[in-house]
Amino acid sequence: MNRIGFVVNPYAGMGGAVGLKGTDGCIEEARSLGAEPLSPSRAVRFLAGLNRQGFFFLTAAGSMGADELKEAGITSYEIVYSPSSPDTAADDTKAACELMIREGVRLIVFCGGDGTARDVFSVTGKDIPILGIPAGVKIYSGVFATTPDAGAWVLNRLDEASLTEAEVVDVDEEQYRAGVLTTRLFGIATMPYISGLCQSCKEVSFGDETRMQDDIARFITGIMRDDTLYLLGAGSTTRVIATRLGLTSTLLGVDAIYQGKMVGTDLNEEAILELLEQHDSTRIILSPIGAQGFVLGRGNQQISSRVLKKTGTNALIVVATPAKLQHTPVLYIDTGDPDMNRDFGESLLVICGYEMAQRVRLS
């Protein structure tokens, strides 16, 4: 019987849809903006995909794990830690992991984002393998499954998985909210790896891509229509599009352009939905995260399944330089809605230059 540690950060990802770019130190602000917990439902999705035999879970009480196990109908678990307050914190995650290790777990599965990965790894080091179920706003570390469903597949095939090293990346959230992406290597963890089910660490840049970005921007701005609202996602490639229009965009947020003018900056989900009510035609311009390949679901949760139900999945325009695509052979969509994920089909057409495009497989 595999003894598996299981811990949930119940607040991970709450800041995404409301445009906070993270939840560290912002839980009350996220709540005041109407944010709903995201990680519990994603944890249940992971658990629902598991084979029910062969696993015994060591977990924490309440929304840190036990509630999700119960909701998923799993009864083979023991609570080894109870937080002193309903408002759990990093110290609760660390304390729970310490007790799980003491009880002899083979692996610790956690549901959260980069901050949760950092907290778990600070206890496990390289000695105990970890596996992340993605629920955070930003997920740049390499210790995560691509989706909750993929995480279930990894655990179901644990004996087939190879143990590999993966980066745990620390992101400065204050600078991130200010539009500056500053990352540093927090450590090298051990994780169970199955190709196609686990993500890699984000690559921040691929050298000088200025000319190809300019070509992409020249093409996109040339086909923009005056009767269409354009939502511009995060990244340096999309920023060049705004610059070509003479506009200043939000590097790590979602902006809106209409008739060549900026009509919304750093938008959250509700602001986007309000704009959609005012426009009959909308296109969404996004660039995948380098090396990881995520087009939706990492750092742009403002473009939610609610937004996509209004725009349609065919509203998506994906842009990336050839150099980025060389390092990103497979793309991923994680809207939080498995049915909607499937609506995107088996591949995406990616604009990679002036009148140049490449079809890239979706996993």
C-alpha cells in the first residue's frame, strides 16, 4: 500500500480571475474583490481520477486535504495535522508535511502554485519526491503535473514513473504585481515524471527575438478590424503588438484594445465580462509560456471559462516566435473546464512571423 502525503493550499489561485497575479499576502483583498476558492475543486478533480486501490493518504484536516478526500469519496486516509485557524498559512503546510514525512510517506502530492511548492520543498528537500497539482495563479516551477487529470494519471502509474530532478522557482509577487517578472531558483526537488503529463520549468527568454516579434506585430496590427475588441494577454511578444500601435501595455496582465486605442488595462475577469457586453466581436491574442507551452491557465486566469463561453474558443489568436516554438513543441490549454479544453481540438495555429504560421499539437 502506497502511503501518500496530500496537502491543499485552499487559497491558491484566488487572485487569478480578479487580476491580483497571486495570493501571497492578498487573501483578504482577493475576497473583497469576489474571488472564489479554486484549489479545492481542482484537488477534487485530481482525486476523482485516481484508482481507488493501492493508496493510503496522510493529510491535514478541513480544506487542507480531508474535505477534498471526503468529497471525492475516498475513505482510505488519516488526518495527521489540524490547523489552529481556518485561515491557514505557509507554516501549516510545512507542519503538515513534517508530520507526513515522520509517518513514512513515499510521496507528497500538493495542490497549489509556486508558493506552495516552495513551502513543501522547504521541508522535503530532495529526500522525499513531490508532485504538484496546478491551482496557483503563476506556476513556473517544474514539479507540477500539467493538469489535475494528468496528476491522477501520474499517481495511477507511479511504479512506471521515473524519478527526476525538477526546479522549484521562487517568484517575487510584489514585483510581479508591478509588472516585473523576477524569478530565482529556490531549489532542485525530486518528482515522479511521465512524459507528456508533467510540465517543465518556464524559460524566461530565448535570446534576441526582436526581429521576429516585430514581424508578428506588423502582421497582427495589419489584420486588426475596427469592429472588433482585442484582449491582449501577457508577455513580451504581445507587448510588441501594443507598442506598434503606439500603446503601453501591461507586461503581466490582460489589456483591451478597440479601434487602435487602449480601452482597459490590467483587467480582471469581471471587467473583461463587462467589456464583452459592449462588443459583438472579440479576439484574444495570447503567447504561450516558453518551454512550458501553456496558452491558457497559467498567469491569465482572467481569461476564464466564463469569458471563453462568451467569446467562443475560436476567438483565440496565438502568437510565438520560431525560437520559442522550437523549445515548445507541445501546447497546453487548462481552462479549468475539461469539456472546454477539448473544444480547442488537437492543435492550434500559431502566428510565428509576417504571414507565417505553424500548427502546433495540443496535449
